[in-house]
Amino acid sequence: MMSKGNTRKGYTQAILNLETGKLFAAELILVAIATGVYFTSWYGFGTVLITLSIFSYFRGTGFILAIVLSCLWSALAAANACIFQGVDFFQDSLIQSALTLFSTPASCVLGIIFFTIGLQFHLTGIEWVRDILDPIGRNMPKIPGFTNK
């Protein structure tokens, strides 16, 4: 028998997963739309959307996807700080741009804050995707090297 505290925690977690899951799905759709528009291809849109959804289902690739998307949130927050401070972060190489992007204290602090918020957001969103795709995943043949446990 579940205690009242466990029931409350489970309910709160389910509500959090549902809300962040919707936003996470919208983020995946936006990434797929951007890819489809960039390559002017419906196939690109569909492929990216399905691939990101499948990556979200598996624990290893889902965690990597959460890290990558959280890094993008971090970079956007740092870019906003640099824009407001008048720092030109467009450099000759991507590495120089990234170093310049996080060169001010404000961009570092905002980058770290948005990375941690984004990581929590993405990990709970991925749990929602797993809940949605679980009936499909349980009936798929097992792929060597991947596990959904």
C-alpha cells in the first residue's frame, strides 16, 4: 500500500512530466521544422522528428540529447547577455566564438543557470516521451546495445 506522501510525490512528478513533455515535444517539432526548412525537405522534417523521438526513448541517447539541447539553451542565454553588453561574439572559428560567448561574468552565470534549468526540463520531458512510446517500445524487437530499462 502506498503512503499519502508517495502518492503526492508521484502525482506531482506526473504533472511535471506532462507539462514539460508538451514543451519538450514542441521543442523537438521546432528543431524538425528548422531542419526541414533549412534543407527544404519534408523528408528531412519527418526524419529528424522520428529520429529525435527514438533517441528520446532510449536512456543513453536520451541523456545525450538532453545535454545537447541544454547546451543550446545555455548558448542562447549567454548570447543574450553578450548582446545586451555589446560583446561581438561572431569570430572566425566556432571555438573562438564559443570562448567569446562565455567571456563575460553575466554570460557565464546565465549560461550555467539556463543549462541546469534546461537539463531538468529536458530530462523530465524525456520521461514523458518514454511514457508515450513505451507501448511501442515494448513490442519492438530488441536491438543489440540498446535497452529501455
